Amino acid sequence: MLLRLDKVPEALGGAEKAMAGIYASFSGELKGSVLMLFPEESVKTLFRLLGNCELEKHSLDEYQDSLLSEVGNICLCWYLSAISKMIDVEIMPCVPVAAYDMAGAVIDLALIRMGMVSDRALLVLTDFKGEINEIHGAFLMMLEPESQKLLAQRLGVA
Amino acid sequence: MESLLIHVGIGQLRVARNPARLLCVGLGSCVAIALYDPSNKIGGMAHIMLPHEMAGRTSESMPAKFGDTAPKKLLGEMVSVGANPYVVIAKIVGGANMFKNVSPEMKDIGHENVEAVKEGLIRNHVKIIAEDIGGTIGRTVELDTSTGRLLIRNIHGRSRSL
């Protein structure tokens, strides 16, 4: 869904909800940045499944920061690669960075980056389902105006 | 009695008269400008996201998007509902850096926002009497128009008032 920037935190369940964000910019034929978001419960599940560790007091230690960045790296690269194949463009992602805080605070950097060129952002909600565990996530994709046009053209909605 | 709570979204500004509270939730690199006229108990809050307005970058739907121009707009709104601009004081909150190791152009955005807001307030002759800025933690801030007190809280449950 395409949203006005000030409506994005609400669409994700509220600006004060604890959330992890993994942010990466990308360049190539398609330029912009992407923010992957995991709510608190999903972060806990991820840490239990992958890191054998617990989230304590709403802050990440170095290991957890690295773990989240890596999860983000995999998801974001897979996501960008899918778009790249779908519309046949070259996308080169940068190394992602992670943070855990109130949703509004985690999101605002990405909104600021987007706000430099637009008042709107594209939000894609995603669920990862396993047999036992369920992890919810969201991708917030922000494209430069030229790249928005290119994406729309290639998708045939321009 | 619980007073009216007014949310101020990103890029927005709101003005309210006692009894009411103005709220900015989840500030990261964004900055909240809280203005208060103690004689008329009128408060105003703006939630800015970028430092400087440039040609072709003005925004109709987000009047308080930019730190340099939001102070004038917010003060103007307050005066239009009866505030005395000569006694209005300011408190500013936010401008954190949420992501370690983020690219240099994005790393300083919080700081740049704070500087732009300060310059904008000075240009409009509004005195800043308190601030809680920078750092690496997000903030939620609430202005009580009955007292002018600003309550700031974070995800760790710690709060302080300015």
C-alpha cells in the first residue's frame, strides 16, 4: 500500500510499539532504501530460534545487533533480488544497520530519507509461517522519484 | 478529569488551549518543538523531520516537515488563536541517531534537525528554555497546556519532565 509518511507508524500498529528495524540503502538502476520491521514478539521468536538468546530490557547487545542485521541482510537481499528479477533491473544493496526502539523512532530515519523527495512511501506487509513459529514483518520501500517511475513503467502501471 | 489528548503526526503541527495535552510519539531523528504561552495557557507542538525547506520541496500535506520554517508557522497558528508571541517560550526534544554505523549523510540528520529548529526559533525571537536532544534512544513527548510542563518517556520506561 502507498501511504502518506505520517500514516506509516499507525499502519504498523502504533508509533510507541517496540519494534526492530533493519535499514539499508541500495543503488544501481533502482535507487532508494528499504526498512525491514519486526514487532517485539517476532524479534523474541527470532532470537530464540536463531541466536539461542533472549531480548532483555528493550535493548540489543552486540551479538543481537549483528544477528538482526544478518537476518535483515538475507531478507532484504532476497526481497530486492525478487524485484530485480521481476522487472529486470540491477539493484545493489549496501550493508544493513539495525536498531530496536519505539516504532516511530525506528521508522523516522527511513521516512526522513524518503521525505527528502516525496510525501509518500510504499509499505509491504509480510508474514513468515513455519509449522510452529510465526514471524511477522514488514518492508517499507522508499524509491527516488526516477526509480518510482521506472518501477511503475516496468510493472505496466505508469 | 482527563484532558483532551491531541496526537501530532510526523510533519504536522497542532495548537491547543488549556485543558488539553499535545503528544508526539516515537521521535527518533525527528524533532518536536513545543511552544507555550503561559499567560494564556496556549500550547503548540510541531513534529519536524528534515532541517531545511528548499525550492520545489515544500509540502502541502505536511506543513511542519521542515525545521527551519516550522517555528514561524507554529507561532503564527498560536497567535491566531490568541497567544501573545512576546511571552511564548520553547522546549525542544529529539534529534537522536537511532542506527549505529548508518551512512554519514544520514548519521547527522538528527543534529542538523536540531540546529535548523534552533535557528528558526531564534529568527522568530522565541527563547528556548529547555531541551532533551541527541543520543541514541527514541522519545515520546507530551505537553500539558495547563502547566507548560513537558513529559518525556522512552522505551525503557524512564521518564523525565522539562
